[in-house]
Amino acid sequence: MPLYDKDPLTALEAISAAQWLAFAPLAFQATAVMRDRGILAALAGGDAAAREGMTIDDVAKATGTSEYATRVLLEAALGLRIVWRREGRYFLGKLGRFLVDDEMTRVNFDFTRDVCYLAAAHLGESLAEGRPAGLKELGPWPTLYEGLSVMPEPARASWHAFDHFYSDAAFPAACARLAKAPPKRLLDIGCNTGKWAEQCLSRLPGLEVGLVDLPPQLERARARLANAGLAERAQLHPLDLLDPDGALPRGYDLIWMSQFLDCFSEEQIVGILAKAREALAPGGRIWVLELFWDRQRFEAAAFSLQQTSLYFSCVANGNSQMYDSSLFLALVQRAGLEVAELTDGVGGYHTLLECRPAG
């Protein structure tokens, strides 16, 4: 369905939403405290809590939180629609239930808190200078990708949980599609921890896989494949894709990139796709698995991707984003490729672009 093609808010709704934004940092932190100290879980637990609600004193005793802290948090939660109150007793609302039970919400929340929150204060500087000015809150690297393997906890765990949550849902569907016409040799560009390579090698016994990434990521992928007994059918190719003299290995009949090109600017994407086209074996294919905010079924998914673009601005690299598909498809064309088939909803959120050299 079309999104964002009209202003959906009344004036009263708009002024209320504006206040939500004005107090958003405090609201976010209050929600994190209620979740992490068990306040939301206490309200969610047991039939009695759901049926009869809990007083402030009940919640304070159940969680070991002071009465004052419990009161200010629960009163803030009323305005956030996380809880509701009747006759002095608090009940967990639908929004609160998602905060307690929904894995996607947990993953997104932890990613924002542990990776993005402090860095977001540097967003203006990042956008003005075209660099990830907020990355200094995590480490001294020029981009996040140099620091992925040594990023401090809990940021490292939350980043990988965020990345894997979305790819893990799409990989089985993409691998099943690949198995219908399996390649002999597959090149996985931006292999990260090697999850996709492991899945393909496990499912397709005749397949050879080449892995391209920065050396720290390749080492983690190598360890994963070795633990799975699959390392002998994998070749490692350390490469910085932004090195103008760095060429991709040739002879692969399928080149795969998943949640990878969104890590680069428009011109960089064109350059990487052109390198892939040049390295492709005759008759070969290029598969790109990406998340496009304008191709989502639900507004919550589109919203999450739009906000993730700000992470790229102030934390990851300062020049990339979660792209609108029309912009991205124009980049594919500029790189001398054409889309033979486009499939939305892979794993729920992804779009699979099956590309080939144009003409």
C-alpha cells in the first residue's frame, strides 16, 4: 500500500506527536529502565497482574525498586501508552506487551541503546561533514566496519543481533531459491561472520564458495566454517572494496551480496557493482538481497529502516543509508546491469534482485 503520500495527522495529533519527539530521549531511557529492571515483566506476569493490575507499592516490592523510582517511571509510562491505570492499579498495555515479548522490538531497542544512542548527539556534525562523527563513542576507527570484531560490549553483541535478526529470516528462503538452479562457484561479497556461506555449503554439497571481506571478518567466517567442517570448500579473499586497485576474484558464476551495498554511498555502490560485473563468469548472475523502506508492507518496517539510515550517518560511515528502491535500481543500471527478476518479501522484509550484465 502507498505510504507517506499525505499528511495523516490532525492538528491535535500533530502537537501531541511533537511533544513525544521533544521528550523522546527521556522516554527512551525510562522505557529501557522499566524493561531491564523487570517492571514491565512484573506487570506482564501471572493472571492476577493481568486481571487485577498492580499498585505502585506492589511493583516496587516485586522488583526491588524504590517507591519513588517506580512512581515516576510508571507515570511516564502512562503518557507513553505503555501502561494504563484504573483506580490506582497499573496494567500493561499492548505496547508494553510488545516491549516485553517481541523479539524484533528487543533487537531494535538494544541496537539503538548500545550502538546509536550516544552517537546520535553527533548527527548534525556527521551530516555537515559527511563522516560518522558519533563513532568516537565506540572506538577510534574511520568507519565502524574496521572495528566490528573489537567493538566494546554490549555494542558488539547488539550490533550482530540486529544484523542477524533480519538476515536470518531471509537466508533460508534465498537458499531454497538458489538450490533450484545451484551455481558451481559462489562469491559471497561482504561475508561478515560467514552465516550465508555456511548455509549454502551445508545445503549444496557440490558448491565452492569464495568469501570477500576485510581480514578481521574473514577470520571469523573462517572459524565458523572450520567448526562446521566446511572450510575445505571455501576460499578466502581479503579485500577492501573501496581500494580502486582492488579487483574481485574471477570465475564465479554467482556473486552474492546481502545487506552489504547499503553500507556504501551511491558512487561506491556503482563502483562495487561494476567490479562484480567485470569479475562475473560468462553467463553468470549477481544476486543482491537488500532492505528497501519503500517496498515494505507495513509502516513500522518502513519507519525502522528510515531511522536506521541515521545510524549509517552518525555511526557506520557517514555516507550511506537504507535506500529507496527507485534510487537503488538506478545505481544498478548505471553499473551496467539489469534486473532479470525482483522478489519482495523474502524473509518478510527483504527484496531479492537477480541481476545480469545489461545487453
